[in-house]
Amino acid sequence: MKFPDRIRNAYHIMRRGTYLMPVTEYLKTYSDFSGQSGSGVNVNPTSAMKLSVVFACVRLLAEQVASFEMSVRKKANGKSEDLTGGTIHHLLHYPNKFMNSFSFMELMNARLQLHGNAYAVIRFDMSGNPVDLIPVDTHSVTVKVLNGEPFYIIRDDEMGINGTFFYWEIIHFKMISRNGIIGLSPIAAAREGIGLGLAAERFGADFFAKGGNLKGTVETDGHIPDKEFKAWKARWDKYYGGPVGDHTTPILEYGLKYKQLGIPPDDAQFIETRQFQIQDICRFFLVPPPLVGDLSRATFNNGEQQNLQFMKYTLRPLVKREEMELECKLVSRRDEGTIDINFNIDELLRADTKTRADYEIKLVQAGILTRNEAREIENRDPLPGLDEPLDPAFLTGKEEKDEEEENENLNNSNDNE
């Protein structure tokens, strides 16, 4: 299809394309996840970030992915060539004129965790090479589909981007999806749990704001005339109302009795509720609670296993979907299948100095790494003569033993003659 034809198709998309709603409207209509929770608290990405465990989970995932080194390699003739300094590598490390690689990936992954979708517009030069990645607000994007091809309608005044874009002009990171086009938000899915956590936090704040006093009533067996009641009410407000009376023992007149209405925090299991909400919300983000500060069940024995599970079941799928999207949108068609974009998550496996040294020694002795490659892992400069892999047979002394046996056999042969 020629380029002008594609422009005309984009023009007609508003009239005859299949409509896909913006993310928030999609979630509200089809998932019944957005809006007010059962606890009466309105849950959205902004309010959810006020809950410490949500903020910690989003920050952890966004910063972890952003901190991974990204590499670009090309496979050809059974060999892998490092494309550091190439067009794609430069774009990933300098995505635009106002963000570096870390801040760009941090923003994209924060939006991914909060909204289930993150978008960036790809800008091309006159030769068709990608030169900029401009992130756009998730709520400014609407998706439509025409003949099985998605189009992105963007109205982002903050970034100054307005128009309709082809799918190959948009980087779209998305979480698990019900239709393959728009991802579901963890915040929306965890609405009830987050709402309960915010409600518990609000209850605690109100409780301490009132000096730890619960709601109650003042009862009497008889009737107090209006004049006496107003005089009593004025004295009560003066001596016992507000912060002044928080820690003052009131004196009840006219046979009045105090009756508590609220439930004490202990009876309401206030602490237990807040503790459970941390674990419950962590399940939605697939984050081990110790990584966001909940050490109630952390031990020296399970800490390492939890870190490995976090890398295997949380980070690896997350970076894999982003690797695939970047390759799909940034690699030209002639290079498809030959260029790989990778996030180096092996950095998380870097153990203590002794364990890491033993591991690298074994790789070098097995001939898997050269000595200079091992030095590079440790951020040290290469040395001359260390670019060839070692021969494992030489290290085990097998070559010397074979040579001795060969000489012995040769000597025996000469003696027999």
C-alpha cells in the first residue's frame, strides 16, 4: 500500500473504523474496576499513589527496569555483533532532547504499572530512521482499528502532539489484556484492596487527629431544658472541645452518661488490616513484600529465593514484553530476526565478591569467557594477551599427560626395534 493510500485510510478511520475506548472508559465499561471502591474511597492512579505500598511497588518496578543496561546485537553467520553506537542503540540511550534513558524508561514503566499502558511516539528522519521517542499521556490516547490494523489518535497538549498515528509510529507497552490491544491496569484490578488500605489509613489519621477519642453520645434519663442545655453545651465546647480537651477528663452534669459508639482500633484489627493490605496489594504487582519494606515474614533463608523469584516471575516477563515491542517498532523489516534488543537482568544475580569471583573463574577455566571478558564484567580495562579463551584440557593437565604417554610409547617402540 502506498503512503498516500495509508493517509487516506487514516482520514476515513474516524468514520468507519472499529472504535476502541480510552483506557479509563474501557476499564469502567467492561471491567467495572475503576471509580469508587466498596470502602467508599475513590481509587485512581493519583489516589492510589498516596498509599505507601502502591508507591513503593510502582517505584521499585519502574526503577529496576530503567536501571538495566540495554544492548543491541546483530546475529549473522553464527556470530553476534555488538551494535553499540548504532542508530537503535543511540536512540535507546538518548530517546529525546529532554530525557535520558533512565528517566524515559522509568516514566514508561511507571505509567505501565499505574494504567496498564504506556505510549511513546516515534519520530523519524527523512531517511526513515527513528530519531526520537516522545512519551505521551496515557489518557490522551484513543485506539481505533481499521481492517485489523490499529491506529492511535493522540491529543496531548502538554507534549504538543496531536494527530492520528499508524501502529508502527507508536511504542506501546501494555500489561495483560482482554482484547490484545489495551492492557488492564493493576491499579484498576486492585481497586478494592487499595480502597481498603486508603480507608484504613484515613481511619488512623482521623483517630489520632481526635486525640485517640472515639465517637460517642452523652445520654440522660430525663429532659434538659433548652436554657440549661445551651449553658452546658457552651461550657463543654470551651473546656473539652477540640485539641484543648483531648487529654482532659470531662465532668458530666445533670446525670449525664457517656456511651461509646465507635469500635476501638484493637477490636477493628486496625494493625492487622493494614498489614494484610500490604501483602494483598503486592500480589497484584507480583512484588515480594520484603522488597517494599514489609519484613514481617522475611528470614535469612528465604530472602535470596524471593529475589530470584522476583527476577524470574516478575522482571523477566516485564522486560521481555518491552524487548519484543522495541524490536517490533525500531528494527527495520530487512533486519527482522537478526537484531536483538536485550535488557541485562543478570546484574541482579551479582552476589557477594567471593561467590562472584568463584563463578567467573569457573567460566574462564571452562573456556566460556575470555579473561578480558571477565575483566569487563568487573568494569576493569582489558590487558594484552587475554583475549583468547583458555583450553580446559590445558588447565587439567590433560595435554601434558597425553604428551608424556606419547613419548613413552615412542620410547617403547624404539626399544623393541
